[in-house]
Amino acid sequence: MTRMLALLGKELADLRRNRALFYPALITGAASILIPFFVAVVVPYLAGERLADSGDFKMAVDMYRTQPLSRRLDPEGAIQAWVFQQFLLLLVLTPIAGAMSVAAYTVIGEKQARTLEPLLATPITTTELLVAKVLGSLIPACGLAIGSFAVYVLLVAIFAKAGVFLMLLSLRSVAIVFLLAPLAALAALQLAVCVSSRVNDVRSAQQIGALLILPLTGLLVAQLTGSVQLTGGLISAIAGGLAVVNIVLLAVGIRLFDREAILTQWK
Amino acid sequence: MLIASHLTRRFGDRVAVDDTSYTLEPGEILALLGPNGAGKTTTLRMLAGLISPSAGSVSVNGETMTPATAPRLRGHIGFLTEAPGLWDRLTVRQNLQVYARLHGLPKQAHAVDAVMEMFNITDRAGDLCAQLSKGLKQRVALARTLLHKPNIILLDEPTSGLDPASAREFRDLIVRLQDEQHSVLLSTHNLDEVERVATRVAVLRTRLIAVDTPAALHARLFGSRLRVELGQPAATFSATVAGPGVTDVAVIDNALSIAVDDPGDRAPAIVRRLVSAGADIRSVVPEERSLEEVYLKLLSEESDS
């Protein structure tokens, strides 16, 4: 545990001086925040029309009228709440992007900087090393996602209809940000660590992130078209699935991290 | 103490190290010599518990290195890798602190301060490692290697690329480690360095060609010879020096190169005979070949065989 914490501390100290690694996540976070604002606030304002006047959003109004928290919202507020909630799934991409940038570099970067061999010469075990590497990417990435969520809620409170921001503080929304996002990020970065243990190129490890970004994007589209409702039950099921995936990936990561191959076959 | 017993490492069909055995005693500096690709780094990695031997074993302080014992035994070994391998975005102190925690040292701050003091890098403690010169990086890396007070120290090309002053500091430090009864294994191509510090030399080319003291290797390959410088042409006296224990005499201008079984015992009689014959003796010294000649001859003989 002490050794794991020692390496984790090093990872975090290293990241503090290499903030550029988080630019992709910052851009993703900013885009995730801005896109729903364009849809729910900016476009209607520029067009001089209300979303509630369009029949396309009738489903949103109907859906939100059935939820106790939204009953006091007017139709425009209910539609805004629907849009902001649907796009909340985009915030899950922020920690994935952050984790991927860091995690892909985590083993390959050490090897390229020739810092891995002295590290492996200490009593640290493979499990301690991998857990430290994974947490070193996950903690800042999740911090970024939570920060983005706070900014999102704040902007909704300022620019959207009164009371809409309360809809973002529902259990469902909190579960997406605080449960689904970290689990998805953890799976993405464990995949990246697995890949970075076996390849010599950071880009190869980063591309593996597409494996998780694609289904999440599909889920977002399915939600927007009404094919899927991201209910509390579905969120729990996805979270449970991701938890299992993460346990399997940890075991696979430990098996794939071959000290000897990394030291003797990488050039 | 470190014991390598029939150590072998194969990578697929290629044999990198073949059946090498030797012991590294406390207070000893064993130099590991060999051409590029001879298996030196592979040997060091096996001794450091980073890779497993395909056959044979490594014993550290009486305990055999296995995948289960390797993490703990690595704590008794200090391994200076060929590259300093410092985290560039961390300061000197931060680098050492992380390793102090990785080794589970009890008084980490004190240990870090002590080792920085020992290597005279305290004034650079707050500098990022990226800002250090190559010599300073190497010094920090050696500080990291010795931080946990290992009794076995493995050094892979420690003075490669260092300026002469830094290399000399390094050699002084290696000798200091020997005085403190550390066991030091030094892998290098720098034969001059080996001549200055090593107590024994191991020559490796996949298999161990020789392991002995430099003097013993020299005597085995070239025999013991005395060189007598005269004030006149030496050819006149070549027959004069013949006697018990003298096996060969060669004339080189005004000097005689005399092969003897024991230079210390035979020198007085040889000098007496030469003086009696009227030779004007300028100097009598044991004839020494450089380690480079010894090394090249060993490799050459191994190739021929």
C-alpha cells in the first residue's frame, strides 16, 4: 500500500507539471457544456422562437410533466431541462478523454524516458504499479469531470429558466456524473494501460478509447431519438456491467504487464 | 554476498548468457567486461531480479531469487541502470523521496537529506531533474541507487559520457563503497577505470571467458617478466642472464625482457650476473601489460577456440 501511494504521489506530482496532457479533456469538457447551451438557449434566442412552440419537443414536455420536480416548470423550462439532462451523458466523455491522454502515456512514457527500469528494480509489485498508474490517471480525470459538471450546473442556473438547474441535481444526474463517468473512465484507462503495456506507441494506446466512446455516443443518440430512456435502472445496469468489465480488465492488465518483455523487447 | 550459479538466459533461440558462475564478496569490486551484445546488461538484470534466468540461479545474502522472493530481495540491491532514469518533471528531492517511500525506509526525510549530503547535491535539491547536467543526473541516480543502503551494488556503465572530473569523482565513490564493505559489480567498457578500481575482472562473451584478479590474468596470459634497462646495447648481455627460473630472454634495443617464474625472487641474482658482466643497469621493473592487452588476448583466444 505504501509503495502504491508513493508511486501515486509521483504520478500526481508529475501531472501537475504536465498539464498539457489534460487539454483534450478540457476541450471535451468545454464542448460537452457548450453544445446543450446552443441547442436550448442560444439557438432559440437567435431565432426568436421558443422551443415549446415546436412540436418536436412534445415528448420532452410530456415526459417531464410526469416527474414531480419538473411540475413547477413552464413548458420552455421543461424542454430546457430535458435537453440539459440528455446532454449530461456528454460529460461522461470528459474523464474518458482525460484518462486516455494520461493513461496511454503512463507505461510507454516511462519506458521512453527510461525511468521504468530503475522503478522496476525497487520492491514494487506489478499490482501496486498498475493500481498507482490507473489511479494516477483516474483521480485527475474524475476531478475534471466533476468540475465540468459544477460549471454546467452553474451556467444552467444562470442562463436557463428558473428552476431548471434543480433537475440536474436529481439522483439520475448525479449517478451519471459520479458513478457512470468514473466507471467508464476507469474502463477506458485500464484498456489504455493494457495496450500501453504491449505497444511502443502512445497513439496506439489512445485509439483504444474509441472502444468506449463509440457505445457512449450511440447511447446518447438513442436517448435523443427516444429509442432508449436512461432510467435509474438502466444506469445501474450499465454501472454494474462496467464494474465487472473493470475487474476483468484489472486482472488482464496484471497478466499483460510483462516486466521482462517490456525491458528486453522494447527499443 | 551475491552468488550467480550457472546463470543462463535465452531469448527464443538466441542465448544471451550461457552458464556463468561467480561470487561477489563483500568489499569486492568485480568488473564485468565484454564487447557489445556480450550479455552484460542481461546479466545485471538477472542479478537485480528484473528478469528471470532460463537456467541457473541467483542468490542474494544466502537466499535464492525467485519470482516470489524477488520483490523483497530487490530491497538489498542497488541497481544503477545505464540511463539515469530520473523523472524530469520532479525535483531532485522529489525523485529521491519517491524512492525512499518505494523502499519503505523508516526515516525518509532523513535518509534523503543524508544521501544528498553524501553526493553533494543538497544545493540542487529543489531543481527539476530536467535542468541538471549529465554528470549531476548521474550523481542523483547513484544517490537513488544507494538511498536504501543496499549491500550489493550493480552499476551499468556508470561513467559513460561523464567528463574526466566527474568520472574521477565517481571512481573515488566506488572505492569508498568498497571500503564500506559493499559488494560492487561494475559493468563497463572503460578499461582504464577497471584498472584503477577493480579487485577482480570477469570477461563475458555470452559465456564467462575468465574471472580473476587483473594480475593473475596477466600472469596467466603473458607470464611474469622483468624489464631491465641498460646503458648500452642489451644484446651483449642476453646470454648472461640465463640461470635458474629464467625461461626466456628478449632483447629490445637497450633493454632485456626476461621471463621468470617469480620476479621478486629472481631479480637479485639476475642483477648480480649483469653487474658482474659489466652491464650498466638503469632500471629493473616488473613488465606490465595493460588490461586492454589482457582483455583483447582473452577475447582473441576465445574466438580461436
